[in-house]
Amino acid sequence: MIQAQGLSKAFGSIRAVDAVSLTVESGEIVALLGPNGAGKTSFMRLISGYLLPDSGFSLMCGFDSARQCLDVKQRIGYLPEHAPIYRDGDVLDYLRFCAEVRGMKGKKARLAVDEIAHRLSLNGVAHQPISTLSKGSMRRVALAAAVLHKPPILLLDEPTDGLDPIQKQQVRALIIDLSKQSAVLMSTHQIDEVVAMCPRTAIMAQGRLLRDETTDALLLQSKYHNAVSFVAKESIAARAALDGQSGISGFEQNAIDGRLYVFVQGNKPLTQFIADKLTQHQVLFSDLRLEYGRLDEVFSKTVAEAGL
């Protein structure tokens, strides 16, 4: 559904997108992960047809983003990072207008607007002037406008920016549901969003695509994969109880919350073994858990290895 091949775009001396190739199939949610300035937004604008590439091409549902931009825009739902919204009128009027622009009329339009307003909890502000909305409500209205027609391709740039935890959960559930019939490319720098929603992750930095793998495969490469962590009031006593034990290779303590990480050799989880040793040595501990890996650590290592 999404096919980018060798896309490049420069703004003066800044190479915002540097020969990026990426494909996304229907039914996939792919995270485009990177820091601010990585080129994620520029890449989104290129494949959506809002920017023309210096080289390379992109196809959306088989249509060329640069040469058939109208055909492309009819088949995508695009939520930019700073989505422009008409501030005149209320929320319901705006969503009805967006439905009409998308070619929906009558009962079909009403049902689409009612459904998306319900899914994103917008009924409480349905008759409120858009100019008076909070940042979170404004973001949800922009998302509703982008997806209400259930397009085959969704391009979402920081879709949960400014939302509270409950609203984030609603948006995540909506995106996962829409992905059953759409190809979803979601740009973000929020690690928790990637782990919660995206089975596949593409890492960008300084305009270059550095990695494109399943999220699980990236987590396996984290030094925290299969580590055991816990909180102990007496961290020195905890280290002493575990130091030198078979299968334990080292320790790391979080300077902020004091959580102690115990690194293990091999792939065998040692959760119960560590709990037993701490108990035997009368070390009080809490919140002991097996770690599945940290994507932020893999991301930082990837960027460092690329010399960026």
C-alpha cells in the first residue's frame, strides 16, 4: 500500500530525507521512530504528496505521490504534527464538513461522524466552538477528521501528542482497529507508543533510515532483555546476595528511582532464582519483574553506531 524508493529531500544545505526506502502493507502498523529533526515529518510530507522529492519516488495504493497527488490524497488519512483546523463553528459542523469533502453524504456521513465522535469521546464537546477547545480536544478533532472515512492508508504524525492517559488509550485502540483494513505509518518519538501499538519499527536519524525490523527483534537486542529488576531498600545487601551466583553477569542501578537491574547470561529467565536468593539472605524487595528490553537503549545504540 505504501512504497517509497530512494526518497530524498534537501532544504538548502540540510538533507532532511536521505535516500529512504520503506514499504508498508495493509494490516500493518509501522512506527517511524526518531528524535526531533530526524526527518520523520518531511518523509510523511513526501509520501503524502505535500512535498516534491529531489530524487526517488513513492507509490500510495499504486499512485505516484508526486505526479498523481490528487489520487493519493483521496486514499489517505493524514494527521500532520500541527494539523490545521478551521476554528470557525463547532466540532460537529467541522466533522460534517470533512465528511462532505470526502464525498460522504446523508446517512453515510451522519453515521461516520457519530461513530468517530463516540470512539474519540468528542460528544461532550460536539457543540463547543473549536476555537475554545483544549490542546488535547483539538488533537482528537484533527484525528477524527483524518480517519472518519476509513481510508486504506493512514499517515499519523505524533497522533497522541497532548493527550492524557485515558485519551491515549482510546486513540491506540482506534488505530489498532483501523489497521485491520489499512496500512498505518505512525511517526513518533515516544517509545511507549511504539511498544504498545507497532509490531514493526523503522528507526530514522538525520534523514537516514537506520533500521527496519520487528519491534520484538529490536527488543531482543537490548542489554535489558531477560534482565530482572526490583526495588530494594538495601541495594548493597541485594548485590551481595546475588554477586558471584551462576548465570548473573552484572548489575545496574537507576539513579532516579533506585531500581536495581540484574543482568543474566543466556536466555534462561532467572526471576524465581533471584527472588529465592534475596529471600534466603533476608533482603526485603518489591516489584520484581522480568524485563523484555528497552527500545530507547536500542535506538540510542543504533544512532551511536551510525556515527550520528
